[in-house]
Amino acid sequence: MNASKLIAVLSALALSSSVARADVEAEPPAAPPAPAAATPGPPPALPYLMRPIAPVDVLRSDTVVSSSDSGTSMVTALLGGHRLTPTFGLILRLTYTFNWPDVGPSGTAFANPALVALWAPQLDLPVKLAFSGVFVAPLGQGGGLTPDPATSASIKAAGNVRSAMDGSVFSPNYLTLVAGAAASWNRHGVTVHAEANILNLFHVKDSVEEDVKISLTSGLHVGWAFWGPLNAAAEFHYQRWLTTPDAVTADDTKREQGSFLLGLRATFKAGGVTLRPGISYAQGFDAPMSALHTHNFQLDVPVVF
């Protein structure tokens, strides 16, 4: 092979190598593998005697049976909630009371209905916030100047059944406006939920009672998803009259009420429906609930759509 042919062969080899290298360099790098989808954690714990932190479409049956030194009482509530927007929803609650005293006739009563407006703004924060406004209509039984004694006793006994957290519902002579705020934190199966509410009760029916009463209710819920669908929880409740009703003047132990609750809740999902049944036990750690040896047992069944 003469020199000219050798140079031609080497030139061809160099050209083909350059073309191959250019093709490799022009080829885009392989896309990194897509990250594995995050496994969803357990849902936030759901409080028992406090409002939820977000608007949802829900039907809820909530019944508490109470045993005390004065007899046995029961409060059952039916609640329906509708989410109008991702951040705003309405809740309607209807409540009925039953009372079987050790002394005196048994009685029942329809309590004041309550309409709740719940706003939960979507904020870039580690905690969720919610604000509520509640209108409680004075439509309950057991009010007025001459109420039926058994009906009135049933309404009055219901306050301790609900650990003094729903006083406006059991005040048939009062229209009530409530302003509330709540915050909730949820990480690694642990939920911490706190709320506070100011209740303004305005006297609208004929009865021998104060024109205006103001009350504070507050609560702290701590829940832990300890195994699969099961969640254990503890709640602490505190209610205090900010004004001085006649009942407090007569008995200062009625100024405030503290109580605690222990609960167990499960979560089951089927299609687009979530069932979250829960049971709980509550009692007061000061008077008047502790003085009456009050023991409350709750069955709470929310169905979320």
C-alpha cells in the first residue's frame, strides 16, 4: 500500500470516529427514574367533643350515655356537614336528650338546633387553622316561665353529659352566637388539635334568667395512630363562665368545669366512603361533674363521603 492510500484509509477512519462521537454526544442523557409514590400516612385523629379542622361532606351519629349520683341521662345528636368549597363548609346539628332520674319522672327534650359555618384557609404552614361561627336557635324544649318539669330536667341534665362543652344547645331560653378558632398538627401518625370558643347567649324567651351570659369553652385533643386503622386519643376540656349567672352566684363550683376523655377510633374505607367509628369514656376532674361521680360513655359514628 502506497503512502497516498494509507493516508486516505486513516482519514476515513478518523472521520467515522468523529461522526460516531458526535452522535453519542448529541444523544440526550437518560431521564432519572421517577421517585416512588409516597405512601399516604394515617388520617388525622378526629376529635370527640370538638369541631373538625376541615370542611367535609359527612353524616355523623353521636350518642353519649351518662351515669351519675342523680340518675342516668343520654344525649344523641345527628349532624350533617357539606363542603361548599375546599375551604368553606356548613354543619347542621340536631340534638335530643333523655333523662331517667333516681328521683322524679323521666323526661325527654329536643335541644336547640345549631348551624355552624367553618372556614379553613389553605396556608403554607405546618399547622392547619380553622375558624367557625355558630348560630344556635332558641327552639329547644324545656324553656319559658312554666316548662314541663320532666322536660326541663332532661335539658338541664344534658350539660354534664356533654362535659359542659355544649351549654348553648341546652339553653332553650337563649339565642347564642359562637365564635371559635382551632389549630391542628399531624405528623407520623400523631395529631394535636386545640380549639377555643366564646359563647354569647342572649335571653329571648320569658323566664327568670340573665339578659346576657358569656362562656368560654376550650379543648385539647392528642391522638396516635398506633396500629393500622386504630387510633387512640385523649381529650381535655375546660369550660368557664366569663359573666356571673345566678346559678354561679348560688354555687361557685358551677363557675367552671374541667374534664378528660379517653377514646379509641377506627378508620375503614370503601370506595369513596370513609367510616370512622369511635368509642370514648369521659369524666370530670372537678365539680360539679366530679361531685356527682359522672361517668360518660360515647359512641360516635361519622361517615365521610
